[in-house]
Amino acid sequence: MTATALNDSSAHTSTARRRATLIGFTAVLMWALLALLTTQSGAVPPFQLLAMTFAIATVIGVAASLARGTGPHSHLRQPWTVWATGVGGLFGYHFFYFLALRNAPAVDASLIAYLWPLLIVVFSALLPGERLRWFHLAGAVLGLAGAGLLVTKGQSLAFDPRYGLGYGAAMACALIWSSYSVASRRLGKVPTDAVGGFCGATALLAVPCHLAFETTVWPQDTVEWLAVLALGLGPVGGAFFTWDIGMKRGDIQVLGAAAYAAPLLSTLVLIAAGTAPLTAVVVGACLLIVGGAVLAARDLILPRRRVS
């Protein structure tokens, strides 16, 4: 192969990788709406909301398959290990997150659970063809510091041993979602449409959890129903499809560090909606998270020249 052909192939691969990374980042943008939409969904309990939104996500997967002219069932013929990874990641994360919030202060649990972007960056070093560089790790650490500022509002933390179960569940969240995300790269041949099947299984598993632990509360008006629909189309539905594309074909280290933008953008959305104040802590967190994301994306923004 000539040097020109090699350069053309490299450029095409780089463009495809950048495009997949941008698609993956749309999941982060959708997660930024999670807090606002959840608030607007009313008093619907967590597992019931999980079942409703993941049912909507399943419909998205079916519609996407039909639009491409393929039957949804064709994407469900996957080995049990693929199903265990997909359902374990989607349902497992949410199950342990709800468990953490029930058994530990929300601030503590959220901060521990938000270790997952940093763990994605670290675990990515185990993937073939990936190389963990100092600026990937530094960017993720800056993002974690910024997320910590947002969650704690600049206050000091005092972890209480009484909440050990909640802390353990929050750590399980971080490990499950980061492992699922990195494992998605190793399952690169599994079509993204299969995520619709994982969403369907998650919705079904959420039903007995709801019946066992919660009292059914339906949305009370059009606004609440629209909020549930928007959750299923975006942060608790459609986002999992675009995240899968980013993890499988994008820059996984950049996406891991950039994921810390979700709590920042979520806070900014709440500020714009008039439900949260703009403070010096938010500004400081913004600088840390954006700076960390730019640092982690150094190679994506300023690609190094390849010598033929």
C-alpha cells in the first residue's frame, strides 16, 4: 500500500472515530436534562419510572431496527455473556443507585457513584489498541474535582460508617457502569440495536422491584406525562444508544473525561429554569470540568502528525 493510501485510510479512521465520539457526547448532553425532567415527572417512584422510561427506550430500538429494514428479533440473538453485560450494566447500575440513595445521604452517594467517568478512563488501558496517557488521567481527575464541587456545593464531606451499605452500593454503581461501558468496546461486533433488547429486559426487571418496594403513582397531568416521555426519549432511553456508539467506535478516554460535563450542564439547566442559583462554586466547577475535558481531548483537538 502506498504512503498516500495509508494516509487516506488513517484520515478516514480518524474522522470516523471523531464522529463516533461526538455521537457519544450527545448522551452526556441528554443526561444533563435528567434532573430537570425527573423533577417535572412528579411523584412517580424510581423503579416505576425506570420501567416506564425503559419501555419507551425499547420502542426506540424497535423503531430504529424497522427503519433500517431489519427485524428487531435479529439483534436479540446474542450470546448469554452479551445479555449479561448489557442488562447487568443498565439494570444493575440503576438498582444499586436507588439502593445507595435509600441507605446514604444523597450528596455522599452521588459523589461516590460519579467515580465512573474516572474509572472508564483508567479501565480503558486494558483495551487492545488503547493507550492511557497522562493528559487523559489528568483531565478525568480535574473533572472529578469539578463534579465534587457541584455535588458538595463546596462543603466538606464527613463519611459516616453507619451508611456503609449505601456507600458500598454507590461504589457498585461506579464499577458497574464503567465496566459496562468499557466492555462495550470489546463487544464491538454487537449491533447498537441490541441495546433495545437490554432496555426491554431492564424494564421487565424493574416491574417486580416496583411492586415489592413502592406504591404505584401515575403522572397527574400532561406536563408530567410529557416529562416521562422525554426521559424515555432522552436521558433514560435514547442516550444509551448514542453512548454505545461512542464507547464502541469513539475515543473512550475523551468520553470518560467529558462525562463529567453531565452534572455541570444539569446544574446550568436548573439555573436557566430558575430552580438553582448561579454561584462561585458553579463557576469554579465549570472551569475544572471544561478544562479537564479539553485536556483529555488534546489528541482529538490537536491530532499529532503521522510520519510516513
